Amino acid sequence: MSNLRLQLKEKIIEQLNLEDLSVEDINNEDLLFGDEIGLDSIDALELIVLLEKDYGIKLTDPAQGKEVFESVETMAQFIEKNA
Amino acid sequence: MKKNGYITSSVKLKNHQIFKNDALLFKTEPHISTQDFLKEAYRFLEINYPKFHKMDVLCKLGIIASCVLKEDYPNDTALVFQNASGSEVSDVQHQKNIQDFPSPANFVYTLPNIVMGEISIKHQLHSENAFFIAEEFQPQFIHLYTESLLDQKKASAAMCGWLEANLDDYHVFLNYIEPRGEDIFSAAMLSEKFLR
């Protein structure tokens, strides 16, 4: 597992208070907002803050969010491309 | 003819202890943090509601108290709460956050009545609710307001009482009121149970 993907999982668990999940429970391709991880709209806002705060990336187009936050993998690819 | 309501269950959370109907149900070491106490209580009660971990202290107290008070509620159970500090804990946290990066997850808890929404979602209530702020618990006011909801048939039952969390401490005293029981629902009875 790449460091970035592992780091993202740790940050998501910590910042979204997903106490019942561990890094091993999240696969890179799991849908963050689907049945698999079950994040909600407030979590989406927290992820936007996380991108800006920890990686210096500001999402300017809200429509981007749907693709960027689909999974840990899509988030990692977006960070690798834009950081 | 006006019918009496009855207090059929009470719950207290104070000093890292949970009492149901005056009997000690759960306690932790007094020196641990309130958040750790709430986490341990959540595990002990086997609440199994992952959203709990995202909530602020006031909501966690409300969810735990409501789960101890009763297992199932009629969906028209009214909620009538009072406290002194509103949502102070989340407000102060939000004030700190906005110096840097505001947290949406914290911001959503900067109103005390959010706890009633969380309790309603957890127990699937579609009912009347009201959250009052006062310097101290006012049994007469809470009794009067709750009783009027029951009298006017706005609700068939009610959860009412004190739900306080501030930067230093917390104190919860909630009661379940329904049409049948032994302890008559009155301001004096609320007051007596509160001080017990």
C-alpha cells in the first residue's frame, strides 16, 4: 500500500471520527459515500477541509467533489496530480 | 377530566456514573475524560450506532441517556429539555477552529436543540420538541410544559428533564412520562428525583 493511500485512510478515520473502522477495513477502491464506508454530506465538507489543510489543495468546483471523493484511490490520484 | 401522567423511568448521568431509577448501572474511574467515559458507556450499553462517535458531548449524553431510559419509544414521544449552557462546549470549540480551519462537523453541533434531532433520528421519533435555557433546573416549568403537550394530545408520552454539558462538567436527569404508572408526574416529584 502506498504511503499516501495509507496516510489518507488514517486521516479519514481520525478526522471523521470513524471509531469502528481501522485502516485494514478500508480498501483503496471502496466507495466512501456508498454502502461500504457510509460517509455523509458533513463528512464531504470535512474532506474538502482536509484537502486544503493537509495538502494545500483548494477544490474550486463543487462538482469535482463527486469524482475526487469517490474512493481513497481517486483522492490519492487527485492529490498526486495537484499537490 | 384531566388525567395524570406518570414518571415510569428516570436516568441520571453525573460524575462518570449512570443511574437508572436510582440504581447504579455503570461507572468508570472518576479521573478519565468525559469523552472516554462516554465511549466506555457506549460500549457497555452495546449501542452499536457508529454516528455516535461523530457527535458532540451534549448529543452523546442525550443518546446514552435516551438508550438507558427506555428501549423503544412511541414515535410521538415529545422531548422537553432544559439546560444552563446551551451548546457551550461545541461553541467554544468552533470559536477555536475558526482561527484556523473551521470544522463543518463541529459547526453542526453549535445549537443545543441538535441533540433532540439526534435522539429523534436514533429512536425514529416524529414529535414535538423544545429546548429551554435557564440558569437552573426548573421542575415547575418543565412539568407545566410537558403536561400541556400530553393534555392537548400533542404527544402520547414524553422524555423531559435536564441535559447540561459545559466546559467543566455535565449533569443529565431525564424522565419518561406516560399515561400509566406509579409515580405521579408533578413538579414536586421531578424536584425530589432531581435532588435524590
